[in-house]
Amino acid sequence: MCILCKEYIFGKLKESEARRNFWEMALDMDPDHAEEAFDLIWNDADGSKRQELRENYKKNEVIEWVI
């Protein structure tokens, strides 16, 4: 997960900041990830995708820490 997505899903970036940062980073991102990040920042009105990613990230972080 890129730093933009991580900071956004954990609420360290406001939506407006994430949108501005996205355009600064978009050309350096893998095209598939850029599409996912765009979808997350612009099309997740109810925040469900953001919440799902936050939970999955925490689970994976714990699993990696134990291993």
C-alpha cells in the first residue's frame, strides 16, 4: 500500500489533501494502483472501502509482526 493510501485510510489526510497529493503522485504509481487509489479517494462516499482497507491493513500488520 502506498503512503498516500495508508495516510488517507487512517485519517491522517483529509479528502482534499489526498486528492491534491494523488495528482502529484499519479504518474509515479503503477497504473492499476493509481486506478484503485483514485476510486478510493473519489468514489467511496460512504467510507466502506476505507474502513475495509483499514481493517485489512491492521490484520496484515499483526500477522507480519507475529511471523
